[in-house]
Amino acid sequence: MKKVFITGINGLLGTNLVNDLLSNGFFVKGLIRHKKKFEGNKTQNLELIQGNLFNNLSTTLEEIDVVIHIAAETKQSLTNYSDYWKINYNATVQLFNTAIQCKVKKFIFISTANTLGYGSINDLGNEHKNIRYPFDKSYYAKSKFEAENYLLHNNDKIDVVIINPTFMLGSFDTKPSSGKIILLGWKKKIIFYPPGGKNFVHVKDVSNAIINSIDNGKNGENYIVANENLSYAQFYKKLNHITDQNPVMLKISEPVLITIGYFGEFLRFLNIKTSISLVNMKILCINNFYSGNKSVNELKIKYRTVDTAIKDAVNYFENKYYQ
């Protein structure tokens, strides 16, 4: 029985991954700040470790075969790069070096597709393309990119695999995180949507990619886990069809979003925390599209439809908020 240590187990991906690992016969140690907040399955093969990334985890990692590092600072409202660097880079380096010290066999780092170059619908982003504007100005993406570079430059000490998911949807989005895009359009009479688009993927497919990378992921390689490229208009049309709703759809123009972005920059200048920024508004205006071909060919992923991901997320929110 392989023993796996996971950070960030109470998030969307972490909860699904723990459930799937347990179903596949792994023994899992999961790092969590508060044990009572874990909503996933609890079996004799799960040990919850209460703590944080800056604890000394050397004892915890004894006899562990694989470390899967999910935990990250993802808030879009922080105004200083150091806030992201501390968690996404510095804590990653500390955990990585502890894993080496404890003779862990493989370190799987969950990053983001945005550390790699996105493309258009006719020229999709892939693992060979470099990070592009505006993501090279995003504090979150930059901190993840910096962590990736450190890991890949030290993969002679331990096998390193980088998983780069696109926009994940599904059950157990407890915060919620990416599922906010559904809550912004579900049960609304008017849906305001931006002009761009992105790639969407079922969180279960990301979980399967991570599990398959334990045996099949190659040392020093990135794997984009990506499924369907959709404009925001197309995404909300899917949501409307699935939830049997017929709201008014209003597109927000790029000039309006850029103006909002400059207002957010003014608030940030005043040290007011807000997710509104020029970078974030520009991201909403681009087609942030990717290919998942490498994950299909090397990690043997069979992707679920995005419709299924939306349905699973809606059902989860229905049970969580409306029962």
C-alpha cells in the first residue's frame, strides 16, 4: 500500500483527491488547519494532520512514498507579491526539501495552467509555450511559476512532476473557490459576462491525472490537465440549459472592464484589499485556451464533459445552500 501525504485537503481538489486515493487503496496523510472542517470520506486509511505548511513535517513524512502539494494562496485580493511568495514559493521549497530529507520518492506539485502559454482556439496553449501576458503580471501565477522553476532545477534529488490544471469545477467546493462562476449565474435574472473565455475541466479528471502521475508521470515534466475551451457566453449558456433558466445575458465590454480595473488599482494604491485589478480585468478579456493532449497520451486521462462538471457543482451547491 503506497503512502501519500497531501496538503490542502479541504479544498475543491484536495477533498476529491483524498476520496479518490482512498477508493484506490492508498494510505493518506492529509494536512489541514482544522480537522472538523474536512468534508471528505474518513476511513482507517486516512490520517488527518492538524497544522500548517510552516510546521516541521519531517516526522509526518517518514515512510511516505509521494508528497502531493496542493495548498496555495489563491486569493485575488492581496496587494503584495510577498503574500503569495511566502506560501506558493517559500512554503513549497521548505516542504520539498523536507521530502528530500525524508527520502520521499516523488514530489507532485499542483500548479496552474497559467504558468504556461495560453493560445487561441486554433493554436491552443501547451506545455512547450512560455507564460504570457497578463499572467506574467499576476502575483498568483508568478509565484507558482517561480516555485515550478525551483522544483524543476532540483529534480535530480527527487522525482518531480508538475500538474497544471485549468479551471476546475465539481463537488466539494466548500469555500467556494472556482465554483463562484456558477453562483454568479445560477438563479439570476440577469447574467453579466466578460468577452473572453477559458478552459474548463472536471475536478475529478484533475484528481485522476494526479493519481495516474504517481506511476506514469515523468520526472521533470509538466502536464496540463485541460478539457473544453469555452467563451464565457458559451459557459453560461450551458449553465442556463442545465439549470433550466432563461436569464437576460449582457456582455460587459472590454473598455468597461479596463476602466473597472483602473478603479481597482486606485483602491489597491490606498491599501484596500480587492480582487478588482487591471490584470484580473485583462484576464477576463482574453481567450485563455489550452490543450490537454499530453495528459491524455501520457497520463491516460479520459475526460468527463464540462456539462457533467457543472451538474456536479450545481448539485453540491443545491445541497449545501438550499436544503
